[in-house]
Amino acid sequence: MFFKQQQSSMLKGDEIAQERLNKLRGHITGKELSLSVVKVGDHKVSSSYIRKKQEAADFIGVRFDVRQFPDSISQFSLINEIRAIIESEVNACIVQLPLPTAIRSQDVLDAISVEKDADLLSSGAFGKFALGTSKILPPTVKAVSIALEKAGVQLKGTRIALVGTGRLVGLPLAVWLMREGATVLTANEYTENVTEITKSANVVISGVGKPNLINPSMVTNGVVLIDAGTSVEQGQARGDIDPRAFKKAAFYSPVPGGIGPLTVACLLENVVELAKR
């Protein structure tokens, strides 16, 4: 059943994120918490993401330490550097993706212990999440869950089209949505007739990182549109969903100002939660 609404409602991700950061700031007053971010190379989009995380961390009072390494670093050396960070007094550590193609990302991510993995990208942390035994959610999953709650979506039995099945967005969302009882329809780069999938869904979530991938002809009136894909063109953030499609939606999340700032807030909530252990 599609949602009935006279006009589209927009997720105000910036406002919600700020509210959550305000609460975090109050909770950690007087505490010394820290987050280390491992960055390899000079990826401009990654640098932008890191700046946003640092601004939020500075606001709530979490020490934010960026460990910068050159593209030329070997996988062996990078893993050893991360292990050294984990053995320090830092409360949480994340690796900013993507990594150079010569490095096997999962091997590097697995150097992060479950107890300090705020992104839940290590095999151990993701495994606990997939089995439902983790006390925290991947930041993007938590951000999307907040958006769906704001949209009034009851997950059980709802048909949700998930476009993109990547490690950062699509895969963890698919796992979580299925665990919550949603009927999940997935589409990847090999899927034929994606429109058939998206038009049959009550909710469309896209996390590909390709501008205007989802156009108005691919969705039905009354749909909920969640844009979790971001790319940068000429210095501006662009989403997967063509903004013209929002006119057909009962509820939508824009780019920028939607899932992005919420994800940053959720990451820092994970840092605070990990510090309690």
C-alpha cells in the first residue's frame, strides 16, 4: 500500500542530526573520548567526508585524530599502523574508504577490533550485526532507520526496493531490512529492468553514488524515497535520485542535507556507546 499525502514531506537531516549531536554533547561533558580516522592518499571526496566528521566531533567534544598515510604504503604496513592505533587509548577507529586498489580493503578493516569498530566494517563487527547480537548499528543503517521512522514506515511486510548492494550501504541495509521483516527487492549493476523493481515498491532506497540514477518514470505516486547515495560533480554533492522524482513522493530525503549528516551523527553515537564498554 502506498502512502497517501497531499504534498511531499522532506527529511530535515541537518536539523535532526544537530538535535542528536546536542544530546551527545550533554552526555559526554567532562569525559575524554577519542576517534581515530585512518586516511590513505588524497581522495578529495574522502577529505570532504572527514571534514564533516571532524566538525561534528569538535562540536560534541570528541578528540578527532586523522592518521594520514601515502598511497604508496603497503598493506602490511597499513595493517600494523592500525593495530598500533587499536592498542592505544583511543575509543574508536575507522578507515576512510576507498583505499588504493592495491590494498585489500577487508583485510585492512579486519585489523580493527570489534570493541573499537564504530563503522562495523570489520568481519567480526559486521558478523555480530548480521546475527542481531551487536548493540550498535552501522551508521548508514541507523540513519536510514531514523528516516523511515520519520516517514511513518512500518517495515514488516513493506516492499522496499534497494538499489545498490555495496559494502557500505546496500549490503548492511539489506541485512537489517530483512531482519526487520521487510520484503526486500534488490537491484545491482547486473539487474535488468530496474524500473520494474522500483515501481513495485512502497519505499525506494538508493545507495549507488550515481547522479540522477532514479528518475521520475521509475517510481510510483505516494512512494517514500530515501537517497543514501552521494557523488560530487563540479564541487557539489549530488544524489542518486533525480530531484524531479520527489514531486511524486509522500516523503523523501534529499542530497545534501538528508542521510549524510544523520550518518555522521550516528557514527559519533557509536563512538560514545563503544566508550561505555
